Amino acid sequence: MMKKKKEEEKEKEEEEEEEERNETEAWTSAFVRPKLVIPGDRSVLPYFP
């Protein structure tokens, strides 16, 4: 039981880290490399109405 709980916590942490990375990449790409941002990408929609 304990092993499973630890694995779940680890997965959750990894997902949160990945989300933060994705957000940061979206922000930087939106401002630094606008041409490389995919217009259909939900995370950068505010910059591509």
C-alpha cells in the first residue's frame, strides 16, 4: 500500500513540474519566438486571437 501511494505522489509531482515547464515555454515562445508558436496551442491563445 505504501509503495503505491509514494508512486502516485511522485507522478503528481512530475505532472506539476511538466505543467510549469509547458507554461514557461509557452510564455517564452510567445514573446521570444512568435513565429514558432502553433496558433492552435491553447496555452498561447491570448496572443493569437
